[in-house]
Amino acid sequence: MSELNIATIQLNGEKQNFILNKKDFKTGSRGYHSSGKMQIGDKRYQINILCVEIGSKQKK
């Protein structure tokens, strides 16, 4: 079993974990991404996380 990559978002004192999935971006860069919704009190938020590896894009 592989190890999960998790990012924790803290917003207005509330915390939520998001699982980061590997991604090959259209630009040629590599990294991780995640998205989801988060409930804070009576409001809901759309969360988007991008982690792009600096220098991962192939040079032409």
C-alpha cells in the first residue's frame, strides 16, 4: 500500500484534510492537486490545492 499525501487546510479555526493526487500538468510540469468542499459554520467553501514541483517542466 502506498503512502497517502495529505494537505490540511485551516480556515477560521476549522481544519480539514484533503488527499493530494499526483498530476502531470498540461504545461509539462509535475506535482499534486486536490479539490473539495469545506463547511465553516453555516458557509461552504470550494477548496482547490495545487502543488507544482519547481523545475519539473522539461526544457525544450
